[in-house]
Amino acid sequence: MRLALLVSLAVACGGAPTAGMRLAFEEADVARAERAPDLLARAREARERAEAAAAAGDDDAAADHATEARLWLRAALVEVDRLELEAARLDDEREEEAAAQRLAQTQSERRAREATLGRERAAAVAREQMELAFVAAEARETRRQDPGAMDPLAAARAFLDRARLLTGAARALGAPAESTAALLATLETAPTTRDGNQALREALGLHRQALTLLGDARAESPVTPAVIASFVESARERGLEVSLTPDGAFVSLDRNDVSKMADLVREFPHGPVRLQGRGARRFHGALGREEGVRRGRLSSDESAGELSAQLPAYGTSAGLPSETAEEPESEPAPDAG
């Protein structure tokens, strides 16, 4: 028994220089250390030298090499920690950048929605103002009192404002520069502080000039869905009912709607205007006498039906999407009269 103990102690003493090194390699996560291959390779080389020295009986050299091996192994694991922290930092930075981009996109979309809502509100206010202005104009032309009509001076200002927009749209569509400049100059100097009825009469005349100018400019361009939507918008502002079919736009009329229809004909110059129903011939004659209305576009068919006007150029066959045909006012053209 004493001999066995001595042999055991001798073996333990012989393995002492590399025992700590072996334990370090056994307990370390060597698989993680593979991410620092250069440092791990140095640790393994030092381990091999320690084991070789221990086998040769050079305990001092074995201990030195064992210590070196543990240090290189530790350095490899520290480097792996650093790499993982760096990767986590980069992930955080990318996430922060992505979050910042999402925030910027959200803010941009919000601003765009706010701008759209602002334009829609402004357009709704403008439509309501023009509807009231047309009521005031109709009351003046028919010489009847309408308690819901706008004050004549306010209506005159509304028509002048709309005429400026129409003239600007005509200029953008290529209307002669001299004509647009002259009309804009006249609009800027038009008085709106004197007698209301006189101011309204003059404003209506300038508004109709602007409609004619825009119509002449539009005549050089094809009919688009935006133009058809603008047609519907303009008709509804004037209190006219419109229905769109592949055969054209149909406008329901009353015998007193001559000036309203004349405005549409001035502003929208494409194709013929076919009047049909009771009173079609009389309406045809009155419409043909309106300034700026080309008589060659007009035709009439007296019949027993309700009075209406058909404008084939502004039907759904001109490319108007079906959803626009159902709700044309949802996307009015920028230059809508």
C-alpha cells in the first residue's frame, strides 16, 4: 500500500505543471473561442509545448508554457466577448437607424395627410362659397329675392377669386400670354366696394371671360378623367345634376338654366352639345345667343321627355374610372371652375 501511494504521488507531481492548463481547456467554451482563431491557435500551440515539456520532465518549461496557454485561451475568450458586444452595438445602431427612418416616414406621412386634409377643407370651403355665389347670381339674373343667397359684394369677390384661378389654369394649359396677362390685370383692378349688384354683374362678366379663356386652352388637350371630374364639379356647383354613362355626360336642365349651361359649354369645349326633351329648341336658341358659346356645337331634339343636355365627350368611355364615375367629386381637377 505504501508503494502504491508513492507511485500515485509521483504521477500527481508529474502532472502538476499542466493540470491547471488542462482544467482551463476543459472548463472553457472552446467552441466560442473559435471566433478568435488566431488567439486560440496560439493557446493550442502553447498547450502542446507545455505537454511536450512535461513529458520530457522539464517542469519549469511545462509550467511556463501552461501559463502561456491559459493566457492565450483567456485572451481568445475576451476577444470573443468584445466581438459579441460590438455585434450587439451594431445591431442596436441599425435598429435605432431603422426606428429613426420609421419615425421620419411616419412624420412625413402625417404631414402629407395634414396637407391633404387642409387642401380638402380649403376645396370644400371654396365649393360652398361658389355654390352660394351662383345662388346670388341666379337671384340677380331672375330678379327674385332669395334669403339664402350670398351678399352681392361677397358673391362678386368670390367670382373674381375664381376667375383668377381659372385664368391661371388657362395660362398653365398654354393660353396666349397677352390674353391671360390682360385679364389678370383687369381682375386685379376690378372694384368690389361699390353697388353690390353692379359689382356682381361685372364680376360675372370677367368670370365668363376666364371660362372662355380656359375652354379655348382646354380645346387643345384631350379629355382626361381629371377634366371629366372637373366637369361634374362645375355642374354641381351651379346646382345642375349630372349623370355619367358611356354615351356621355347627361345634364338635367330647367328652362331657366341657360346661363348655367352656357358656363359649362364655355369651360368645357370638347365635342357636341345635344339638347333633348321638352323645350329643347327654345333652350337651344337661348343658349346659342350666349356670348362665348359656339353655335356649331349645339343641336336639339324636341321630344316629350325631360329637358337635358348630352355631352358625349365627357362620358365614361373617355377613360373615366368606374369609381370616379360614381363619385366624381372625390378628386376634382386642380383647375375646376
